[in-house]
Amino acid sequence: MKEKKGIFTRFLDFVERVGNKLPDPFILFIILSLFVIFTSWVFHLFNASVIHPGTGEELEIKSLASGEGIQFMLTSMLENFTGFAPLGLVLVMTFGIGIAEKVGLLDYAIRKTILKAPPALVTYTVVFVGILGNLASDASIVLIPPLAALVFYKIGRHPLAGLAAGFAGAGAGFTANLFIAGTDVLLSGISTEAAKIMDENFVVTPIDNWYFNIISVFVLTIIGGLITTKYIEPRLGKYTGEAVVEENAEELPNAKKGFIYAMIAGLIYIAILVSTILLPNSPLTNEDGGIVPSPFISGIVPIILLFFVIIGVTFGITVGKIKSGKDVSYYMSESIKDLTGYIVLVFAIAQFIAYFNWSNLGIWIAVNGAEFLKDINFTGMGLIIAYILLTAFLEFLITSGSAKWAIEAPIFIPMFMQLGYHPAFTQAAYRVADSSFNVVTPLSPYMVILLPIMRRYDKNANIGTYMSLMLPYALGFLITWIILLAIFYFTGIPLGPGITPHI
């Protein structure tokens, strides 16, 4: 007799079917671009227009299907791509972080941090390291959960609890960090492009969510640890299975020495940087001697790039992976190879956003959407929570965080700017929803990676096992983040240097 499925299981089955029918993200943005062309033509037929709230100028919806529109699409295609703000930022950041990853520095730091943690703090260390591991981008999700499972297994705890804690940190906590990561650079670039719909001079920097991210690291570490020890482990019970584990991690020669040297080099760099900022008439500060705004803030990406290059090269030389300048360029090239899919996707995203902006559809939606929300009196934190829940639901359909933000940002950032919300606050709301539910969508590419690891410890593990392990973290992190965001909202605590929830 066929087992009757519950409502939630049927819902997940439906989401999986719908999500699997969605086209590849590149094709999706081509379709969206065609939709913008068609929509602009329809709006133009009805002589739709909007008053720009900043300049008072009446802007008509321009048809991309007109002669002028076709000329714009043809002549701007290359500029849309090469001038797309996130592209250069992400490539530059990848040069630095890529070296640190490819020479083994990030891998060594992650492994030693977890393996050396005191038994009483192992759970919290796993979650903490998982969160910080997003410096290594997707590599952290591949590395940390199986390592955490192995550690739990060795100390007599249920390995699936360790795997879940590691994946919760690396996956659900993906947007938090103590450092500026590639995610900050990528999303802020898209946010800047969207904000320019309302104000062509508006810039969202990679550090605009930094304070919020730092606090999130410690709050989520505690929440993730409590969920693991108070719910996941008691539910799993004592582990009695026969594990099939592989311990093939290669220890680099002089890795410990290389790590120490890298940290010393990094501290020297930071000391020089701080000393330069403190100099009278420093080239890194503004005219008043402050750093918000300043050349330091504007140049934060190359500053971070140089930091990772210094520590990565120092480690690489010490362990023998870098013997000449040729090796440095080789590892930079290898790191860029991992971005080929992203670069192709950016081409389509850049056209979509450019069409959206040129046609004036973006500002039309922003102004009229904001007026509608005001008319129905749906503003404040309730609106932000509704937006967060919408984004969390969309995670079941579109798993790429950058792709989803490229769709949402041109709509919600200008609209929320009209309601007085800073683009960086809207970006933070997006990030907490996208990150929290990153681990429960059936479409996650990491599910197929984690399931074989789970079966090393439980041969009967399946998608249901995976979902039941990760859903408590997704809900726990989402609720915690909403509360944390509400605290920032109501108290006016800066999300980053000089950035408050309201403009």
C-alpha cells in the first residue's frame, strides 16, 4: 500500500517539480529581458508616465521595441556588460581570496580550528567556522560539513548532527561574517545599480551591512549550537551505526609555520593601514579626518584584495606552493576559472537591468508601488517581514542568490527608497531570507553532495532525512534574523559605517 504523503511533503514535491521546470539562470534572464521589452511596448502604447520624485521631471515609459529602443540595445550591449558594477568587484576580490584558497591557507585554517576545539565547544566552533567559511565561498559548504561529521564521530557524538551544524553555519549562515566577503561585494554592486534608478549618484558599498553581519555571526553561532544540542542530537539519539569514513586530507609541509607567517604578515599590513589612517591629512580619510565617507571606504575592495594576496602569498611561499611570480598568476587564473559560469550569467543580468532602467519601468513600479503601499498603510517593519517571507519562499524556485537579487533589487530597492528605507537595509532583509532557506530548498546543488556523505553514517539517509535535519536551522535562523533586523530598525543602530535603516 502506497504511503500517504503529508501536506508539507506534497508541498515540497510541488516546489521541486516547478523548480525543476525553470530554465537555467542565463536563459531565465534572457526571457526576463524579452518580457521587459514587451512590457515597455505595452506601457508605451498607453502613454504611461511617472513623475520622478527627486527631480520632478515627468518620465514617459520608453518602448524597447521602438527604433530608439533597438538602437539602445545594440549600441549599449557591450557597455552594459563591461560597465556592470558587480563584475569588476567580484573579479578583483576573487584574485585575492582565490590565492588564499588555492594555496591551502583557508582549508588549513578551517581544519585546525575545528579539530583543535575543546569538546565542550565543538558544536559552537563548527557553526562559527562554518559561518566564517563563506570567505572560501562554495568551497566551505563542500569542506566543513563532512569534516564536522568526522569530528563528531570521533568524539562519540552523532555524526549527522555534526554535518547538520556545519552545513547550517556554511549554508544558512552564508551571509554573515566578521570579514568583508565576496558576497558583500557582489550584492552591493547589484544594489548600487538598482539604487541608481532613483538616484544616479547613490552607491552601496561592500561594508554597508558589515556591523549587522558581525553581530549576526555571534548570534547565529549561539542559535545554531543550541538547535544542534537541544533539538537535533536528542532527536537523532545515540549513534550506533558503522561509519564508512575517508580521511584523506593531505597535510602540507610547513603548513603550521606558513599559517603563523601569514598571520604575522596580515597583522603587519593591518598595522600599516591603521597607521596611515591615523596620519594627519591622511590620503585615506576625508577632509575632516573621518572615514565615513572617505577614500578608505571607496577603496575597500583593493584594500581587502591586497590583504588576501599578502597572507596567501606568504603561506604559499612557506609551504612551497609559490616559488615564483608565475605561480601567483597561475593561482589567480585558477580562481577565476571557477567564475566562468558567473561571468556568463552577468552578461544576461546586465542587459536585463539596463533595459529595465532605460525604459523607466523601474521608476514607474517604484513610485506607484510605494504609493499603493502608503494608501493601504502597509509600511514599517510589517512590510519588511512580508518581503523577507516572500524572498524565503522564492528560494524554493531560484537557488542562485545573485540571480534572485538581480531580479528583486531593481523592483524593491527603488520602491523601498520611496518609503524611506536605505538600499543597504533592503539588501540586508534580502540576505537574511536568502541565506536562511539556502539549506532547505530541494533544488540546492549541495543536496547531491551531502547525501552521499550522510549515507556513510546512515545508509538509509534520503532527502527526507536531509530536510528534517536542516529545517529547524532554516526556521531558527530566519526568526532570529528577523528579530535582529527589527532591533536595528527600531533602534537605528547602524548596519555598517554611517548606514542606518532609513535614508
